[in-house]
Amino acid sequence: MKQASIIVNNITAKQFGKTVLNNISFTIHEQEQLAIMGPGGSGKTSLAKAIAGLLFTAGTVQFFKNNTAYKPLITYVAQLETLKNLSNVTDFYYQQRFNSTENEDSLTLLQELSRDNDHTNDIQYWLETFALNHRTNTPLLQLSNGELKKMQLIKHLLKRPDVLILDNAFVGLDVNSREQLEIQLSSLAQKGLHIISICSEHQVPAYVTHVAVMQDGNLQQLVTKNKFVPAPAKQEFSTTGMPALQPVKYEGAVIEMHNVSIRYGQTQILQQVNWKVKSGECWALKGPNGAGKSTLLSLVTADNPQAYSQNISLFGKRRGTGESIWDIKSKIGFVSPELHKYFDITTTGYNAIGSGFFDTMGLFRQLNAEQHKAVTAWLQYFNLTSVQHKSLSLLSASEQRLILIARALVKNPVLLVLDEPTQGLDDEQVARLINLLNTIHAATKVSMVFTSHYAAETPACVSHVIELKSGKAYSYRVTTESKQHELLKEHIPTY
């Protein structure tokens, strides 16, 4: 008979007057690994935090080893982690990553991993495992979103926990990194580590043995993985229809880059990149973690000062010829993991969406009647009306991400730059968003640049691919002869 290792007994929790966990009980036995699933806002993260002791609850969570109660070392890996500077203060801002002169106050990767840890051999092992050993002296601000996720995982694994709780740990990692992480976690699970993973219903890690499904703060079911059947994803956000959008009137190239090279110190990020995006084209931007995708996009969104020394034209105007960054941003709808990380979480949902009209991280002026109507329409479409006056800090990760997506769409932009927009969304929301993007493109012919580490998430409207490898760019056309996109083997000129 299996011995109980973790017993969750009648835990209930409230936050700001709302019940987020409702009388939940279950037992995890030795060698059992739990995945927690459910739609956005269902209570997944609250349950994980309750087990980790990070959320005040009624009821109890007990831990046993060899039938004896004990206090385990528990580490909780959050979906988003805030960086701190050398003074141990969080005061970084979004564009700071792309300002090479402002990285002096940032710890390097090795300094961060070595803080409060003297397991040198462990550090080297994990750096090699996640292919980060070439980045040891790189300031954290210069690491990509995926590389920061690896760093975050290593920090927690170095603690050698008894219970490891992961909140969407695979999100943001490229294919090879996800495979390597799953191999390592499977090995640790076999050695006795208890792993509790919040994850997607359609991407259950191999080491998982049991699945807990949450809904509205309640535990709907707890079954073995082989008995779990994911619910089919729906395809529309609401029955009220999409907010009114106007066809894009801009003609010509929205992006033109000639021999663009970007370097930070001794590190070459982009090498001789040539890229042209014509009005109405939809591009997928691909590449492994650290390939330079975010740096490339920062040149498009006017967030990188190195653009002025490069041969780059946006919306027909050469950078550095007198155009304002606000003129550029006014034509772009943008969302990214970094924007999400640095966005002011005290801002309300309504104000966050409204700020999209002015490309600010908060609303600092009054909306006119037409702008208010557009914000209200997107709130209704994404089923967010009930949370529009709450600060982002009180919302679930999926609600926050939907608000930032609405912020990108609200001004009917000429170009959509969507950097991993599905992060934080559940499977159903991902399917709905991809359907929405296809619908928007068909209705408006908006230009689009879309990135994701999951091939299945690429919208059908994508017609071209630009792939970064070691800082170099390769372009491909996309065929739609089958349901899945096929990349042609030959490279095509982008001019």
C-alpha cells in the first residue's frame, strides 16, 4: 500500500472577499506527481501557493516521509519573476534591457545563481544542461525571456527541494529546452522529488501521474493521467461578435531592414539582417531562446536606441530622419512577456486597455467618447467587464494577458507585433485568440509579426517566416496545401 506524502485537508481561501479555494481535499502518495489544470481564474495558482504555504487558508496541508510528519523544503517557481538590481531593489523598466549603457546595475547570470549558493558543481551542471554556460557573465537584463525562465528554474533546483511546485514552467522555453527540462524533472521525480505542475491540458509532462482539474475554486476531479480527457476547446470569445474594426489604409512596406547588426559589448546579437514586411503580410518570427527575437522586435517597436545607427525604415520613414518614437508606436499594437512583466500592476483593467491609444503603461488622460466605446467593446468581447475597475494585481494571469492583448488591438493598428501573446492563457483561450487573429486579418488586412515556441499556435493567416539562428536571419514562404504549414526548404529573398 502506498504511503501518503502530502495530505490536503479541507483547505479554503479567500482573497479580497472572493473565495478562490473551496473546501479542497486530496492525497498525494509516494512516487505520485500531480498536474493542476483548469481554465484561467479557476484557482490553479491559488492551490499551488496554498500547498507551498504562500497563501493563508483554513484547513491543513500535511507532509509525510516514511509515515512520519515532517517539514519539507518547498520551492515555488512563479510564472513571472521580478528581477532585482545590485542594490536588491526592483526598479528596472521595460526599455532598459535595450539600453546597453544602463546594464551596470544588473547582476550577471553567474552572480545571480551564486547568491546564497555555494554548490559550484551544481551551478555548472545546470548551466550546461540548459545551454547557458556561454551566458555566465551576461547581465540579467540582456537575457531573453526564455533564458530568464531557465535561470529562474535553475535557482530553485539549486535549493535541492523536497517538493517542487511549478507554475507553467515550460511556457517561454523553446522545443529543445522543454525536452531537456522534462528529462531532468523525470529523473528527479524517480529519485523521490515531489513535483506539482500547473500546466496546459494538452501538454502534460511525462513525469505526471495524476491530474487535478480546478473550476471556480473547486476541485472538479482528481484522476490518474491515463483517465484524464481534455475538454474540447471552443473557438469564439463571445456571441456578441467582434468589436468594429476598420480596414487598414496604409500601403507600402511597414518594415524594411538592410544589413542590420546589433551588438552589446562583445556579444553579437543580430548579424546582417535583411527583412521586408509589406502591408497586409503576416509573418511568424522563430528561433530558440536567446536567438535575438526580442531584440529584432525592439527595433520595430522603437524601443531600441541602436535603431538610429542602422538602415531601418518603418512605415516608409528612415529611422533617425526626425520621426518621433510616438509616431511609430501609434501605428503598432504590441504585447510581449517583457511588457507584461514591467507593466504597472496598480493600473485598472479599463485604464490598461485605454493606455493602448497613447502607448503608455497607464492611462494619464481622459478618453474621448469614441475611445471609451472601443475600450468597453473589447472588455465585453473578452468577458472582462466585471474586472474592468480592478487593478491588474488582483486579476489572474490569463485576465492580465487578455487585457494587454485588448490594449494592442484597441486602436485598430497598422501593424500587430505579438510576441508570445498566448503566454498565461489556457488552452481554450489560446484557440479563441488564434481564431480571433485570423478573423481580424481577414477583415482589416492588418500586418502582423507573431512569435511562439509552439508551432500549433501559429495563425493560419501567416504567409511568411523569418527564423533567427546565431543572429542570422533566414526567410521562408509558407504553404497551406495541408492543415499544417510547411516551410519551403529554399530561402527566398526578402526584397
